[in-house]
Amino acid sequence: MGKLQPKIEVFERRAGGVGQIQIEHLKDASLESIKMYAKITVFPFSSIGLHQHIEDTETYTIISGQGIYTDENFEYPVKTGDCLFCGKNQSHAIANPFDEDLVFFALITKN
């Protein structure tokens, strides 16, 4: 396996959120059970809107910053070191209402 060259994408209003996020994809195509492994930056005063995972699950590991995580209908603060899980057929969102970047690893696995 060769060295992975990350693909970086920037999105506006991702999943109905506000502002801008950046996704740096970190997986190669040989990892079939993994739909996405990426480093995500939610820029200040931005968010990823509430969305559902139908046929997969997603785990976030916060590596810097702080934010507000929505798990179904519950909101709570998150910070560096927190690990969050969204199961199959569940919904989640994350917001950064602060003035520094919120950065986390996101892992989506197929079921």
C-alpha cells in the first residue's frame, strides 16, 4: 500500500448546518468496511446539521476545540478528548459556536 494523499474538501452549510467545514479524507479505497475516515474542521460559528445514519455508524473523537453535540434530541457540550458515537438509524449534529476551530476525527463504518 502506497502513501495516502489526503483529499481535502470544503463545504458550506453541510447537512443543513451553517457556515463552513473542511473534510480531510484519510482512508484509501482498500478499506472496504470503512465508508469514511477523515479529519474534520468545523470553523468558528459553523455547524454540521442534524442528519441520520441509515446503514452505517459514525464515531467522532474531538482532537481540539469545543462545541455542542446533538444526539437525537439532546444537546451537550464537547471538548478535546471526548469520543461520541452515532448508531445505525440514529441522528446527530455538531456545532461550533466559539471563536476557535473545532477539529475531530470522524469514522463511518458500514453495517
